[in-house]
Amino acid sequence: MEQIIAGKTVTEWENAFPLMSRIMDTKEVFWENPNVVATADLPEDKEVTMEDILEAEALFTRFAPFIRRVFPETEMTQGQIESPFKHVSHMKQMLEDTFSGTVPGDIWLKCDNELAIAGSIKARGGFYEILAYAEKLAIDNGMLLQEDNYEKLANDAFQSFFSNYSIAVGSTGNLGLSIGIISAKLGFHVTVHMSKDAKEWKKSLLRKHGVVVEEHEGDFSEAVDQGRNQCQRTSNCYFVDDEDSRHLFLGYAVAALRLKRQIQANHLSVNEQHPLVVYLPCGVGGGPSGVAFGLKKIFGDNVYCYFAEPTHSPSVLLGLMTGRFHEIAVQDFGIDNLTAADGLAVGRPSRYALDKVKHIVNGVYTIDDHMLYRLLYLLHEAEGIKLEPSALAGMYGPKQWMNKAEPPFGLEAHHVVWATGGNLVPEQDMESYIQYGKQCMEDK
């Protein structure tokens, strides 16, 4: 008798969704979301509004004096945590030469790999959630007013106060770095529960910051469960739930406001003839969903958002395609969830995130690990930019439209590849990534 998965047998799922067999065979696929709704017809979301996103950005501004003081690397940006937006014309040419086609439009890189302190997109959501929690604690206890200069939070009195509280989070790596670094700097006791996919250097870096790292043999979902359980047993413990967090979502959504300003600074027109097409590497779904949500609020129907997942970890694809969201895990379909893209090694997606973008995200495609390394090498050769493997998932997006006569968004698009991490990778590890990518190019 066949196993029942969310009410259907595997055969029934395969009959219902033609791509299912290829997904189960860990082959690359491209899925277009049939549930996308025009901006004017989207149901109103009263839980997360544009005003909420603007307030989230205001919180980052309030904390800028504190960030500037305790993280000297933010001196140039006066405590603001933001990444560059780069035109990568050489990479466009490299893609066209390598894959024998033409990309319909220009390619830009949103370099969240260069985000100060944590070196990845997770610095947005992770920092916002911890800073919002710290602000609430301090205000509720009569130690802080929103009108104050938040540089005062670096003083011993606040360090002592926050030491009475604990933070816990489950992570494959980058969210753990973000949560761990900012929490420890504020004075919290923080524990990061890491899955087996997490890189050793990320664990070592956390420990250098005074973070307790608990290692688990299971995958991301187990790490989250362990973190949640620990917090429930610990007094004054705050759990950052990557599977179900409005605060993380809001922090990620702030990126849309920042990108809008960078687009304007580069004198790019965004309209029906020149839309944005954004490619976002995707793990549990929170980061890309928050960004996509914010972009839709700003650019409406003139932005197309696509998520990118490893062929061995297509959890968001399965969740969205079947409409069963977090009820389905990749392991249910015999997929091992093993990938070099550690930040994307998630077997079960976020219910919260997928519910927010089920009518917004235009599609999801998958990418093989071998291709991640090829693109890593090509980007380094073309632009001298170093990213970790998972961050290259977005770079496969522009290739999807090569040699197609009529891409859905027109031929003069601005392709925006979200580079989600890489700057903190040790030089020795990065060099091994580049050399392996070169080997993959030679092996084809």
C-alpha cells in the first residue's frame, strides 16, 4: 500500500502535478505559479502593511547610533546596515557566452553578501527581530524612550540588564550568525542550535562571539524544534522562530525600501516596459518572501519575483505547488535534503512566509549543486565577486529566459540577482569553492 502524504498517495500527487516526477528525481525544474494575482486584486493584508515596513526601517534608524558604536565596520554608513547594488555587465556576457544565448535585459547584483557584521541577507531579519525585542524590554522596564539616543544601549547598565535574558534560534548557519552576533553584542545569553548542514567555520565564528552552539544530527527542522524546546524550559528566554516569525519577515521587507532608493540613484526606469525581475535564493522561505512582499508593495505589477532552491531541497516549491505549505516535507517524497547550499538545506517550508506570498511569487526554479559551483566560478572570473554556493542560486534566473522569444515580462527587464551571503567565508574555504567550480566547468 502506498504511503499517504497530506491525503494523497505519491502516484496521485504525480498525476496531479506533472513536474512532481522530475522533482522527486532531483532534476532541475521551472514552475510558474498559476495563483499569481494582479496587485489591484490582492486581498488586503492587515497584519503586515506598508506602515509596518516603514516603522521597521525607522527602528533600524533608531538603533544606528548603537550599531555605529559597537561595530566600527559600520562607521562609513553611520550605523546603517545596507548592501551595494551593482551592475554586472561582465557576468551577463559570461552567462551568454557560456550558455549560448541572450539575456533579455541587464543584470544587477543586490550584494547582501556585503551586509556589515553578519555578511548575509539574514542580517536584515535577524537583526530586526533582536533589536525590536531589546527595544521593547528596555522601554517596558523604564530604561529607554524612543526619543533617546540609542548609543546608550552600549553602556554597562544595559549589558547587565540584557544578561538576565536569553535568546535561542535554530539555523543552518547564516540566521544563526546574525542572531548570535547581535544578541551577544547587546548582552543577551544566546544559544544557536545548528543542523548538520551548517559549516564548521560558522560554528567557530559564533563561539568566538561568546555564543553557545548546540549541534544536532538532524536537519534544519530538528534544529528549530530543539531551540524551541530549550526556550520553553528556560525562564526569560526568547525564541526566534525562522518557520513562523512576523518580525523576521518585516526585517527582510525593509530591503525593498532600500532597493527602491538604489534603483532611483542608478536612474533606472521601472515600468511595464522595464520591469524588475528578481531572483531570490530560498531556504525556509522567510527571507525571499519578506523581500518579495515589500517589492510588490512598492512596484506592484512591474516586479516579478522568482525563488530559487537546490534540487535536493525544494521545500518551498513543493509547498506552493501543492498548496499544502508546511504540511509537506521533501523527505515525504524521498528527497534527501542534502546540498552544498547549506543555507537552503530546508526540508519543510515556513507556513507564515508561504501564506504571505502564495499570490505574489511568480515562480520557483531548482538548481543542481554542480551548477551552483559553475556559476560561483563564473562570477569570480567575470566580476571578481566571491559568494558562497547557496548565494549563486539566484544567478541561474536570467539564464531561464535565454533564447525565449517572449519572456512574460518583456525584453527590456532589469534582472536583479539577490546575492545572499559570502563575505564571511574563510579565504581557504572560498578558494576551494572557486577551484571546485573551475573543475565543474571543465567537467561540464
